[in-house]
Amino acid sequence: MKFRANDYNKGEILKIIRQSTNLTQKEFAEKMGKSTRTIEDYESGIVNYNMQFFKDVAKKFNVEIIIQRR
């Protein structure tokens, strides 16, 4: 999977990746070592995740994310 991060907010990116793997929030949380509530908060934009978590998700699910500087 490959997409441009600039086209989405951080929560949307995580949700797209999770949905592309056909995982529930609970299953995704377990794979990433997080609570279901944390994933819910990330996806809704209530809580921002750090760049390391973002990189870990991309690596684990073989996602290429393109970020264009403006």
C-alpha cells in the first residue's frame, strides 16, 4: 500500500491502514501493543501519536507513506 500522507490527517491515515488490513480496532491495538481505547483516540484525532509509532505501523504493515514538504 502506498499513499500521500498530505492528503489525510493523522487519524485518517491510521484508520486507512487498519481497515486495509481488515483488522478491528481491538485486533490492531493488540498487534501494536496498545489499548483499544488508544487506537480509538488516535483514529478520532483526540490524541496524536508520535512519529515512531507511525513508523512502526508502516513497517509492520508494509505501507509506504509519502510526505511532501510544502
